[in-house]
Amino acid sequence: MVKGFRIKGLASIMLAGVFCFCAAVPVLAAGTVRSLNLRFEDRYELGVIVEPEITCVSAGISIDSVTWEKDTDQWKPGKKVTAVIEVSSDGGREFLSSYGAESCKISGARLTSAKGDGDTAIIKASYYPVVQLDSPEEAGWSAENPQKAVWKKADHATAYGIRLYRDGYLVRNITSTGTSKDLSEYMTKEGSYYYEIRSMAKDDSDGKYMKSSEYLTSSGKLLDDMGDTEGRWRNYTDGKKYEGADGEVVKDQWYKIMNQWYYFDENGTAATGWRQIDGIWYRMDPEGVMLTGWQKVDGVWYYLNPDGSMAVGWIMDSPGQWYYLNSDGSMAADTVIDGCRLDPSGLWVE
């Protein structure tokens, strides 16, 4: 009897210890979601960045919604965007209050945060967009320089690969970051030249997020040279300046940007208003763009030639319509010049 009492007493003590232990440790619901596993799969459409396919591979977990903190038309290859994913559990299981990288695994993206609230959880992840580059829309030669290759910009491309041929034989492989390339140094022998061009990434860091396009064969078509399309403008206290694709500030020269001409002084500042350059007067708008054609300044008409230079003397604006510009460029009107009468609009009438 004594031994039985001791055993029963010992069992009671052990049972009490179990209750004490349970009271000291937080109780997890039987249906607690202890881990999460999501997958981001890249998708490709030619020339367009599209959302990845997002799936949850954890059993019994459903994706209710996916929102992005930036619209897809603002995405750039390799530039981080954030996805906000709401998930819910089947059967009323509850999520933990938070998850770390070990308990919330994401392939194809990086976990930012994961927080649970009852049977739902919000997961934030950083994704780096990818793109299948399209070939340039058109490739030909400059109307200003027949040995300068010119092509249309391809969306998202940061460089272009050129294969120059003479009479069907490869002459040189060349890379350009702009939308034109002077090939005259490689076109030194007689023959029939053409080139193939593809859109590509300029370096390996970009290459992780871009797939190069197919090659496009150039035509004999003469195209307008758009000039620099890859640089960027910066505002300084002394005016606007432009950094070319090489990162250097353009200085002391005429420079074509996106099919517009600008003049940059020795400090790299874009000229505006009237500017005399090499003894010739030009006029630029407030943004620095070189102006052409008729321009009215402070109530006075001036004519700027197609190359931007200020016209003086007689000009024929259109067939049979003559005007006279004084030595300061101002248009003469309602007067007689060289025996020719000009009406109040400046047109020679007799």
C-alpha cells in the first residue's frame, strides 16, 4: 500500500509539472501556418516588360491578390519594384505574426516582409523586371553622312551590336550605345556595304535582365540622324547641362539630341536666346533648342535658315515670295529696297 501511494503521488507530481510547463509556453493552434513558399517566374513579351507569374507552392495557401507599388509602364529592366501579396489559409488555419527569410522562402524575388493576421497574411517582395528586347524598328544610313549607320531606338535597349559587311563578308563587330555610328573608318575599301544590328545590354550587369534581340539587316534608306538619345540633362545654377552616353558633360560645341540641335558653351551650359557663334547669329528657345524659320522677337520678325543661322538680305520664303532682312536680321516692311517695294507684311509687291 505504501509503495502504491508513492507511485500515485509521483504521478500526480509529474502531471502537475506538465501543466506548469504548458502554462509557460505559448500555445500554437493546431492549424498554424509555420512556413510559406512562393515562386516568381519571369515572363517575356517582345519589347515589353510584363508582370511575372506568382504562385504559392505551400499546401493549403491561396493567393488572394497581388498589387505593385509602381505601374508596369514605369518598370525598367533590373530596377527593383515591390509586390504586395495577400494570401489566405484553407480550413481556418492561422498565420504567425511575422515570418523571416527561413520561414518564408521566395524564389525569383527577395523577401521584404511577411506579416500574418489570423487566417490572412501580407507578403512584400522585391522583384527585378526582365525583358526580351525587340530589334530596332528601322536601320539605314544618315542623310547627312552616307557612311554613318542610323537606326530607330528600341525600347529598353542600352546598347546595340553591329556587324558590318562588305560584299557579303564580315568586316567588323562594333558596339554602340547611341542610335547612330560613323563607320567610315571601317569602310576604306570599295565594295557594297551593309550592316546587321541587334538590341542588347551594354554590360553584364544589365545583361542579367535583358535578352538580346534578333539581328535586323540594314536597308539603303536614308534616315534622319536623331543624334544622342542615351544621355541625360542636369540642372545647374548657371543653366542646363547635358551628359552624353559616356557620362561626360558636353562642352564648347553644337550637339544633336533627340533630333534637336543645341549649343553648349565652354562650361557645358546650353545656350538660350540670341547667341553669336563663329561670327554668325543663332537663336535658341528657353530650353536651348536651335530655332529655324520665321521667329517674332519683341515684335520684330527674323528669319533663321534651316541650319539655324540668321538670314540677311533677300530671301525667297516660298516660290515667288521675296522678303528683305536688314543687316541686323530684322525684316524690312512698308518701304523700298533696291527699287523694290515691300508691303506692310514685308512681302515684295512690285
